[in-house]
Amino acid sequence: MEEKGTIIDAWIIRDIPWDVILLFGGGFALAEGFVKSGLSTQIGKSFDFAQGMPIIVVIFAICMIVTFLTELTSNTATAQIFLPILAAFAIEWNVDPLLLMLPATLSASMAFMMPVATPPNAIVFGSRKLQIADMAKTGFIINIFGAIVITLLVYFVV
């Protein structure tokens, strides 16, 4: 006969980083809210200014917008919001969808400033050895450099 017991001990539940789990749950809820409220459609309409601009400028703008938005929401949520919008724009503007979607996808992983952006950031911040100001200052420089690199790679390779 098997012995009955708990699946998870109390000390495991106590040590779960609930703040990290709640941060990510909030990011996914925010992404769903963007879609259901129509905010993602409004974001899409705000890209109308880019039609007629040089494609390298559009790529860089996409990199910057997605990079900094992903600092506030999860990278998955940011990609979930932007990729369908960019695919529609690519078709409307008669450009290769990869030219717009690839920089957005790569930029969504360029979250180095805020704890909410990615699990590694949240874990590092959860250690309490870094302040948000430290992460933001260093992450900002890395984000700018990353956006430039992604822009050049996509423009000259795709």
C-alpha cells in the first residue's frame, strides 16, 4: 500500500519566487488586454507615418519600439502584439515580411533594463544585489547597441 502525502512540501512553496511569477503573469495579461481592447490595432495605425520612409529607418524604429516596449512587458507578449501588425504592414507596403518581423522578433529578446522584461532579469533583480537604476543604465546602452546591430544585419542580410 502506498503512503499518502503532499505533492509539494511547504518549504518549496515558501521558496518559489512568487514575485517573478506574478510579473510574467501580468505581462501576459497585458498583452491579452492590448489585443482585446483594440490597443494593438491603434498601435498598428500609428505606424502609418513610416510609409515612404527609407526601409533602414523603419527597421531601426521597429527595433527601438519593440526593444523598449519589451522592457515593460514580457518578450513573448511584445512579439505576440507586434508580429501580426508587422506582417500586415509588410503585405500592405509590398515588402518582404521578414524585413519587418525579424527585427521585431530579435528585438523582443533585447530586454536588458528592467526586471519584468525577462526571467533572467527578474532573477538577478530578485537577488537584491542590483538596483533598478543599475540595470536601467547598463541595459539602455546595450539596447541601443543591439538595435543598431540588428538593424544593420537585417538590412544587409535579408
